[in-house]
Amino acid sequence: MIFAGVYPHYINKAEKKNRTKAEVDEIICWLTGYTLESLQNQIDTKVDFETFFEQAPQLNENVSKIKGVICGYRIEEIEDPLMKKVRYLDKLIDELAKGKAMEKILRK
């Protein structure tokens, strides 16, 4: 699955709930360690999710604090490393769309 193909859906989901593209980008950069420029490069080159996460500078050290159920899966129980990272991102975007404060989303 191509990251750039899903990215607009993240933005759309957030904007439907009066959140912004900037907040989506902040979440993605927080999770992966990408800068805004390097994130845009990943989008422009249409990398798949595996490459997107492989090339990520560094997953945030607080990633283990992301817990709960997303898309019917309990994040803590997902064994596949790539799927776990994808679900982390899904969960964070879901929290944004549900109106959670950025401080809480970013586990500060």
C-alpha cells in the first residue's frame, strides 16, 4: 500500500472534524522523526508503507504509550512490526479526529 495514497484520507478524516493538515503532519512527524520536508519527499516519491517506516529517522520513544483498539485490533497484541506501526499511525489520526488534545495525542 502506498503511503501517499492513504495520506489524503488521514487529512480528510481530520478536516471533517475541524482539525488541520498541519496537525496530521505534526502527528506523523512526531511518530516517525521525519521533518516536514522529508515527509513531503516520502509523499512525492510515493513510497509504500514498508519503505516509509524503514526510512523513518526514528520512531518516537513514547510509541509504547499508544494503546487501545483500532480497526478491531488491540495495538498491544499486534505481532507484525509493520502492521503495528501502521496501526499506531491510524490510532493517532483517529484520536485527532475524535477531538483529543494534541498534548495527549503526542503523549506529553
